Amino acid sequence: MAAHSNRVQGHWTEESESGSMFGQCAEVAQQTIEDYPLGVTLGAFAAGLGLGAMIGAALAQPIAQRRQASAEHIGRRILDSISDLLPASVQRQLHF
């Protein structure tokens, strides 16, 4: 690992005058991908999975809240319909 970091540092100092910063970053990224293809693939997969889980959680929360509100609204409408059909004495017993 130390040899790799020294090579990267050497690369930055050698190329700093001749190339653009973007070109240098692209070269270092390409070299890292060539040296560690499995690690880079697993890292990209993990990052995508984590990002997808965060987006899914952010989108799922409002949907659950809307479903709960809809269920409560339907429940209230059912209870109101039932209470309209019951006599006043039964409504008092059931605390409608």
C-alpha cells in the first residue's frame, strides 16, 4: 500500500507542470482501476447500494405517512356512518 501511495505522489509531482488537473485525476483513477479491479468494483457496488437505500428510505417515508392518514380518514368515515345508523342510547354506550 505504501508503494502505491508513493507512486501516486510521484505521479502528481512529475505531471504537475505538463498536464491539467482533470487529466491527472483521470490517469490516477485509471491506474487505480487497473491495479485493483475487484476492489473498485465492490466499492462502486457498495456506494450504489448505499445511495439507493438512502433514496428509497427518503421516498418511502412520505408514502407511509400518506397511507396512515388515508387509513385514519377511512376509519373515521366508517365510524361516522355507523354512528348515524345507531340510536342515541347505543351511541352513548359506545362513546361515539
